[in-house]
Amino acid sequence: MSDVGREPASEEGKRDGECEPRVPLVPGARDSLFRRAVMALSDVVMPPVCLVCRTRIETHDALCASCWRRIDFIRPPLCDRLGLPLPFDIGGPIISAAAAADPPPYRRARAVAAYTGAMQDLVHGLKFQDRHDVRRLLGRWLADAGRDLLSDCDIVVPVPLARGRLLVRRFNQAAILAREVARVSGLTYEPMALERARATTSQIGLSRGERQRNVAGAFAVPKRRAAGVRGRRVLLIDDVVTTGSTVGACARALSRAGAAEVDVLALALVTDRGAIPA
């Protein structure tokens, strides 16, 4: 075909790819490719390992099959008040004999697993060995175990750590877990809503009655934080619920400050109330 009558392509048009159109990258594709490359490189430098036994695995923030089997996850049927596993399902909410005989000062409690096996290893690693690398996995587990609580709550509040213990440990494990739950769920995180009103002795080795007396009146909502608690539905986060004495004392303090409801969510639960760990 003759080129007579056609205007020659401008230099600008040639630069813009008029003769050979370019296929633009999807927005964000370059960043996505870069992130994948960085992640692939990091897996070579720091390969993913099991968070408990450090065995090499395929993905980060996970457990190997052997350690996974060592976690006694708490699943329904369970006591609607205490979160304790029950032997049978009646097709609806059920209250255990323990909850009927001694109702807790909070509405409901849920936990990821029994305080045994690999869960105990994960909790000890977080509390005593600065294993903060477990927080993402534990946060996801908490959000899953507490999914029926999250939809009914407004704010996430951690059980506060004693000031002296915080200075020694440098962090509050309950606050780390609460922050992860808030991040995953989108709820408001209120780390200062509760404080220790007085010092308490260690709960290790104490009986249930001694634990209750030890923490009675030990928690309070600071006056400057009361407005953020009043009328709100609170999700209280702790690492381990043993007898319920500590979370119970916290729930009472939140209720005195005007909280509409208090639910409890923990990583681990001592399911045998007759066996209090030392």
C-alpha cells in the first residue's frame, strides 16, 4: 500500500510505542514481584522452622506436624461460661456444673487449647525466652478461638503486668497477644484501660482460694481511662487461665468502671480445675 497521503509518525509517537504497543504492568505488580523476591531470598537466609522444635518446615509462623499433634485444641462442645470442654453436645449453649456452682464475674471465656504439651512450650517461650516470633501464629489462633466473642466486643484490653515484673521482663505477654488480636480483628486496642492498683505475690504454688485472695482488689481502671471503658463491651486477653482468679478480678474492676460486658480470651486453659500447675 502506498504511503502517499499519510502523515509520517512523529518522533513522540514512536517513543510512545505507536508501532509496537507496550503492555503495561498491572498496578502494584512490580511491588508484588519485589516482595516475592525478597521473601524468597529471606527463606534462603533464614529458612522457616517450627516455632516449637525448630525443625525445618515449608512456611513461616507455623508448627511441624509432630508439634501440631501435641496441642490439645479446645473445640465444642464446651461450657458457655468457662470455656471448659464438655463430653457431649446437646445442640445448644450449655453451662458446666462448675459454672453453675460458682458463676464467674465475666460473661464468657474461651481459650485456644489446654495448658499442656506444645501449647505450654509456646507460652513459656513467649513469657520467659523472649520468643516474640510466635505472636502472629498465636494471634490468629486467638482470633479463631474467640470468633463468637469478637463480634460482640468493642475494645481489646490486656491483663496488666505488675510494674516490678514488667521492669524485669521488659514486656507484657498479654499486651502482645491483645495487640495481635486487635490487629487481626480490627477492634480497638486499649492497653492502658487496666492497671495494677496494688502489688501481689506470685500466683505460682497457691491454691484457688489463695489466688482469689491474692488478687482481690488488685486491679482498677484509671480515672483518665474510665470514659473509654464505660458502656463498652470489653474483650479481656490473658495468656493462661488457671483458676480464673486473675481474669475474674480484672472483670470486676472493669464492671465497676461501667463496662457493659466483659468476655475473656486466653491462649491456654487449665482444663483440670483440680490440678493447678506450679
